[in-house]
Amino acid sequence: MPKGNQYKPCPPDDVIKESAEFYYKLGLNDKEIVKQLRDHFDHEKYGLSVVSFRRMRKNWNWLRTRQQKHTLASIEESVRTIRKRFPLRGAETIRRDLRKQFEMHVPRQLISRLLKIVEPEAVQARRRRRFKRKRFWCAGVNDVWPQDQHDKWGRFGLWLHVSLDPYTGYINWLKVWWTNENPRLIASYYIEACRKLGAVPLITQSDPGSENFSVANAHTTIRHRLDPSLADTLQHRWMRKHQNIKPEIHWSVFRRDFTPGFENILDEGVNDGLYDVNNTLENYVFRWLAIPWIQAELDDWVHHRNHNPPRADKNKILPHGIPAIIRTKPHQFDTMDFKVPVPSELLDEVEAKYAPPDHPVFELVPPIFNQCAHDLYQAMGKPEVSSETFWDVYQQLLQRFQSTTQENPDMITLLRSSHDDDDASTNVNDIAIIPNLKELRLGANVIGPKGFHGSEPEYAAFTSEEENSDNDSE
């Protein structure tokens, strides 16, 4: 009888193809993909070598850089599209964008050549940029979630808020809304992130502003319920300005990478007199169109940051790699995950108390205006809102409002009330911190009486500016 093959068969396509495609789109090479796929099939039944996977990949028509054979001419239009939205991005980041947006695998050297040809002055300007290095302390994955607000877009009536896991660099949320001062709104961001994770971090952290009180209370309530030994301690750390241990939370990267292109677009309308943030009608029309569009762009940017490795930094002690993989597979990086699993019922309970969904702060615009905007937008044929079309769509919708408002008494009353309703729902900070709790400080107890963060915490150093190197400019 003929002898059988001594090797195990490869996993079927329906077992690994979806996961393999995820890792392929992250830009991992074949060896790295095979390593990650070992968590996705039964090793008793199947085996997978790099050679076998390469053969499977070619059958799926997943071509690498050499096979796609791109030239300066074939990538120029796509690169210009990316540069219009993100004018300060360098070659390495553009290479990732090409892979994600256009499924184009392009060598970095080819992109560098193109940038030197089409924008030599911008290349030199990016090379001269320098970043300040700071330090932050954390012990592992989901040890602490710092959060912070960003008010630089207030002139447009847009306010941002962010949280990340500094150990992995994973962004938990990056949100835009017409306020970032309401504690219920900020608590909703925290609860949404916890739902996705199915857990909470050990501690949360923020500046001592009242907008953060609901997050502090919600997180403390959850931690107390799951570990009664913590009942006398606030499980949220307040960071004061004089303490040099607050991370920049990607704002420097955000301002460099995301902000310039979109600020240029928004400034066009303001400078041309199309939009006045203090005009109620214009503000509501702008808000109704801009916030969903920009949030979609932010979600895309966050996905990019979470699913691509930052540039290598020889000074960085924490794990190097793709934040999403470090977060889901900490064992591969010899680190610990400190997340605390939480039942959905408990999240529902704290949401009802600290971020009730029926609160006015969760309304994009007042209900009367929202219905009218929806009807007018439908009558316009629901044109796509994008970087290229935003101000055209805004002007069309505004004109329709201006021509129909006089026929709607309820709309006239709403617009005459100016921002009073917004102020009422934004600035009512009637949530107080849970009383009689000790403040949490560095080294304080966060896991029972003899917790990891007891008298001898084992923290690792974190450099907040992981893109400290400027070689990305070529």
C-alpha cells in the first residue's frame, strides 16, 4: 500500500480564510500571518507551514508588492487623493493607506520618489519636525485608561474627546460632538468601549474636571460591585497639571496627521462667510451634516492607528507591534491583561444612572430640526457628504431651510431660542463624586488589599510620542 503523507492537511478555506484576510490587510508578512493563524484552527487535525499558506494566498489572488508591480504613474492619483485629506502624512503612512483604501501594495521607496518629485518642499518641512518625549507609567494591557478632551475645533462648534490604553497605544474612543463638557456624554463613551471589550480596565484617569465625574462614578461603581474590598476607594485617578505623568493621548499625532486637512476644509466655509457658529440655523445645519461625516472619518483614522504598528522607537520599553494584536494577544508579548470582565447587566445599570440615553445631550440637533432636516435632505436626493462635497451640500440644505422656515412656526420658535436649549443640556453638571471615598494615587490599591498596585508596583515606562522619529517624511 502507498504510504500516506506524514504531514497534516492544511485547514480548509472556510476555517482560516476570514482570519487570514484580516491579518493580510494589516500588512503582516506570510510568516507573521501563519504565526497568528495558529490560534484559529485545531492543531490536532491540521497543520500550516509558510510555504503552504503562500500557495493558498496565491490561489485567493492576494498579491504582494512584487506581484502588483506598481509604478509612479499607477500610484500618483491614489497618493494625491490621500494627500488631499492628510497633507502631512509621510511615505510609510501613505503606504498603509494605499494598502487599506485601494488594496495596493507599494514599496515605500516608490512613494518616497513620488513625494520628492511632486512636493519636495513639503518633504523637507516634515523632516524638520521634532517631538518632545514624555514618560507615563503603566503595568500592562488595560491597566489604566486615561481620557482627555480637545477644544481646538471650538470655533466650528465641534468638540473632541479621546481615551486610549497607553500600554498598547490602542485608542478606546475618539469622538466628536457639539459639546465635550457634559458628564453623561463622556460616560456614554466609556460604557460603549467597555461593552465592546466585555470588560473594564483596572482604573480610569482624567483631569479633575466635572465632565469626568460620571466616568469616575460609573467605573468606581462597577469595580466596587465586582470587588467589595475596594469599597472605600475611588477607582479613578485624578491627574493634576503639575504632575508630569499624564500622556498626551495621541493629540500630537492627531494634530499632525488628521487635523490639517480637515481644518483646511472647515476653514474654507468660515473664511468664505458660509458659516457662522453663532448663527443658530447655520450652526444646526452644519452640526447635522458635519458631525456624522467627521465621526466616520475619525473612526477610519482610529482603525488605521489601532491596526498598524507605529514607527519603531529604540527608546520605547513597551511592546512593539500592532496595538490591536497586542491588546487581543498579550501572551505573545510576554505581558499581562488586567481587564476585569463585567456582565452586561451591570453596564446597563450604570448607563441608566450616569448616561441615560434619553438625555438631551445625545440629540444631534433638537427633534423638530432633525425631522425637518431629514425631509429636506431626502428631497435633495440624499447627496453624499465628503471632503469634496461638504460645503456644497451645506449650502443647498441651508437654502432650503431659509426658504421654508417662515412656513413653520415651531421652527421659528426654535431658532429664536438661540443656544439656550444647548446650554441647558450641556452645562448642567449636577453629578457629584461618590462621597467619602479615598482618592486613588500612584501606588494605591486597585486589586484588593494585596493587589498588584500595592506597595511595590511594577510599572513600565511609556513614551507618549511613539512617532518621535521623523524619517517617515521620505
